[in-house]
Amino acid sequence: MAVRRNGVSQSALAAVHLFRPYSIGSMKTADFTFDLPERLIAQRPSPERGASRLMTLDRASRERRFFHIADAPDILKAGDLLVFNNSRVRKARLLGTSLNTGARVEFLLLKRLDTYTWQAMASRSKRRRIGSGCLFADGTRAEITGSDGEYRVLHFDAPVDNAWLDIHGHIPLPPYIKRPDEPEDSDRYQTVYAKTTGSAAAPTAGLHFTETLLARLKERGVETAFITLHVGLGTFLPVRTEHIEDHAMHEEVFTIDEEAASAVERAKAEGRRVIAVGTTGVRALESAWKDGRLARGEGATSIFIYPGYEFKVIEGIFTNFHTPKSSLLMLVSAFAGRDFILESYCEAVRHEFRFFSYGDAMLIL
């Protein structure tokens, strides 16, 4: 049995990563890591949506406090503007059988190229060569007709759209969730306000919000706005270059309508806080801000935010705890300071917060 001190196991204390000083001009990916016991990686959502814990960080005072998600209306202020990403997760994971070997094959559909064709990622991708075929449960067949590094072009013999995927696809849970998807995930891996289908992964910060919590925030005088950014797998991939400046960021498509853009501009003009719910919202807002206004309509962002970046739009981030060496960890480090973030992650480990997509949350103000 692990010895405990002040309610914290010594094994958790041992997991705290001793990070070294760094300078913004010489940032290495290794400077953005921490040690995390595997037991703290959430494998399932909390028993009830909105029941997770919440850590708050004050950038000015460097104070951190511990709450629950339900406390958010008491933490935020009247006039704050929460900006949510209403993208809906597509059932983009397909399981089939290789027509060449009879082995099980798995694809993650990322982008629809036309009625019959998708860009996809393939399991054991080196074995998925051009010309190889596969069979899916309803009899639909597909052939790999192109290859671009880790991506494959998959051409089906029948139309494949979101309606087909809702029946035959699976929720694309992240690889650190070590179990197959279950019926519960179809609900819990979507936000309650999800609207436009197109993401290959959930905008997970929003998973904590319930209809009741949104109503309470409204009663408190907290405003809300909704934008759409379709989350790609690149969001969650680790940065593999030694120096973070050498990392090439993936591109994601977003849409900001007139209502959301006007709400953000009014808040900025009136000195009210704009708080992004999720790092996807941060990337969309910061990319779309030009000359004091938000660009309307559809856009694309490949912005890579790391320490040294000057934020133009947001004054707060509501977010989950992110994976080591990820661009998301670098983004929140840019907003709150690397040392403060890593110290706070160490505290989260000590207090046994739950990490990643189905884990607990952090509010940085």
C-alpha cells in the first residue's frame, strides 16, 4: 500500500516532474513534459456530466484553487463571454476486413473528398498499400487509391456520408483510452450543444457543460457565443521535433457567423472578458482577429501558439488537462506561463485529478 502524506500518496509525489528552466529563444519540446501515473488518465467520463472537478488559475496572483464544474457560475462574472465550439464528432472510425489477407483493418476518416472518397488514417499504415481493398460489415467495399505519408485516400463503392457513418461507424476515442467505444460514448463524447458534424475528435473542454449549467450561467449574466471548428487528429498529436519552432502545425477549418463575431467585438469594446471554452476556440478566435475585428464566414487555421505569443482576443481559457509534449500544453503555457502551468499540473497529479479527454478541467483567468 502506498504511504500517504497530507492525503496524497507518495507514488503521486514521486510522479512530479522536476522541470528545468528555459528561455523563450531556445525552447525544446522536452521542456513541456510532466510525469503522469497511468491511473489518472480517465478511461470513462464522470458518472454524471458536469460532475468533474475544476482547478482555477489566476495569472496575475499565481493563485490556484480547487472547485467543481458546478461552481463555474459563482467563479465567473456577469458580462463574461464564453465562446464555445459547437462542432459535432463524426463516427469516423471504421472497422473492416482486408480483402487481401483477411486481417482486421481499421481506418479513421478525416476529410470527405467527394461522394465516394475520403482522406483517412489507417492502422498499421505501412501494410495499407495502394490497390489493397477492404470489406465493411454492411457489404460496402473500399480500395486505397492514394497515399500521402501517414494518410491514405480511400475510395468506396457506395456513397459514404455522415448518415452512413452514424450506422456503421464508431466514435473515435483517443488512443490513450484503452477500451473499445461503448454506446454511452455516443452521448458523452459529444457536447450537449454540438450542432455541425465534422470533427474527428471532441472539443473536450465543452463535455463538462450541461443544459442546467448553461442556464445557470445565463442567470448569472454570463453571455455565450458559438463558433465551429472541426477538430482534426493533429490537435492531440505530440510535437516530435526537438525544437518546438520546427513543428509544422496541422490545419483546421472553422466558421464564425455574424452573431458570434459581433458578441466578441462588443465584449472587447466594453472591456469584458472573452473566455474560450477549449483550445480549439482559442485558435479560431486568435486566427480570425484582424485590425480589431473578427473575420466572418469560413476560414482555416494552422496557427501554432507557444510561449512568446501575444494574445489578441481572449482573457481566459476553460480547458482540460493536456498530454505531455503536445501543442495544446504549449498553448496554455503561452497563456499562463510554462512554469505556472507545469507546477499546476504537478498539483493536479498530487490531488489526483483525472486527465485528458474524459478528465477534469482547468479555468485560467
